Amino acid sequence: MDTSILIVGSGAMASLFAAKLAAADIPVTLLGTWPEGLRALKENGVRLVGPDGQDRTFRLKVTNDPNECADIPFALVLVKSWQTKRAAQQLAACLAEDGLALTLQNGINNHQTLADTLGSQRVALGITTTGATLLDPGHVRPVGDGRVSLGVHARIEPLADMLRVAGFKVEMLADTEGLLWGKLVINAAINPLTALLGVQNGELLSRPTARSLMGSTAREAACVADGLGIDLPYPDAVMAVETVARRTATNYSSMLQDVLRGAPTEIDSINGAIVSIGERIKVPTPVNRTLWQLVRGMIHPAENGL
């Protein structure tokens, strides 16, 4: 069986997964559109900061052409949520007929967007609480000790095994909706606050007002999930959010990294989605709405293709 993996994306998380898989001698191809990232990866390989602070470099195939990735058996989708439709079109050109694309993205509509193009049997849902900071194009530092949680799928086990070999802590969960909303609640509470305040995740715990807002945001989002009849994968949303913030204390959230780069954020797919669903099912979400509008009020330039 072909055990090569295609990674769609070239940002922080894509670089992290590419480096760890390559370190485990698993063949990796990276498909991206960000010119600076692709150039750095082609010239220097992907550089991963190790526990000792030293870089390790791994070479891998890098391309912007889906036709160079024909008949790929497994793909990890690690682009921003607003890029998912483009990623689905790319995968339609290179994923094997019996291949499987796993989304580990933020937001709640990525799985459906991929399935609309590829078919539901070729798409699996997962989440990860692993953090990564992009220091430079193709140069990444892992942060925290997160997990990769995968929804049950008939063809997921070989991919799960490869992720375990690469050093990721992998667990299988039957409730994919709970899985998805579990991460959404955490992202909604941490990401916009770190982006607005310009701080690392752990700093939210040491600022009383920020910690209170983080908790309020999580409770609101959990109420929306409850209104949909979704069971979150943890009993206390506030405790879960604070635990993730503590485990990833030195991480710069993906949303803050986007803001610092002047790139579009995923605020519409996170807090914006919570507000929209809350309106539909009559669950108030004033804190999420405020954070959504504040982040949207920041500079929001055109797509940059990460």
C-alpha cells in the first residue's frame, strides 16, 4: 500500500505536519500556492525547531501544481477555512478514487465543502490542539502537547497509524459533530482575544479581564452547541478552554499570526459562524458578536494564498 501523504497548505500547521512526517521517513508532498513559502521550502526544506532549540531540516517534494500529485492515497488539508473550496478543487485533480482527505482545519464548514467536491466517502474529519508558530516561511516551531482527534471512517486507520509513527498523539472519536464543535468553542474563546490583544495564548490566563472574556465566549459557544443538541467532548467548556490555553501557553494563535502577517483571518468561520447559528436557533451570542466585529474591523486584506 502506498503510504505517501499529500499536505495541502504551506503555513505553520502544514509545515509542522510535513516536518514530523518526513522525520519519520514517510514520503511527503506539499501542495501550496504561497510563493514565499514554496520558494523557501524548495530551497531550504522544511525547518523544524527541536526541543533543544536547534533546527532540523527535512527535504520533501514541493509543488503548486495538483497534476504533479496524481493518484495520491492520503491528504491532510491544512489551509485556512476561506481557502477550502480551492483546496477541494486541487484535490479533485490528484486524490485517488479510493483516497482519503483529512481536514484538520479550524471552522465548521470545511468537511462539507470538501465533501461537496470530493464525495463524502473520500473526506474524513479531525481536529488537533497541536500548536505551531511560523518563524519564517518554511521554518516552524511546535508549541504545546496537543492531540489529533479523528472521526471514525472506514479508511482512516492507515493514516492514523502514520500520524502515530510521526509522534502525534492520536485518538478516535465516534461523535464527529461533538469533535468539531469542541474545537470551535476553544478557537472562538482563544483566537480572537489573542489577535486583538497581541498576546500568546497563556497570557489570557494571567489577565483577569481577558480570562473572564475567554470564559464568557466559551460559555456562549457551548450554549449554541447545546441548542443544536450537540454533546461537546468535555463537560466544562471554560475548563477545557483554559486547559488548552495553559498547554499552549507560549503559542501565538493562528489568528494572531494572520494579523501579524497582514493576512485574512478565519474569524467569519469561527465566531461569525457561532453568531449566525445562534441567530437561527435563537441563542444570544453578544460576546462572540463583539469579538467577531472587532476582528473584522482590523485590516483585512485580500487573500495571500497560504
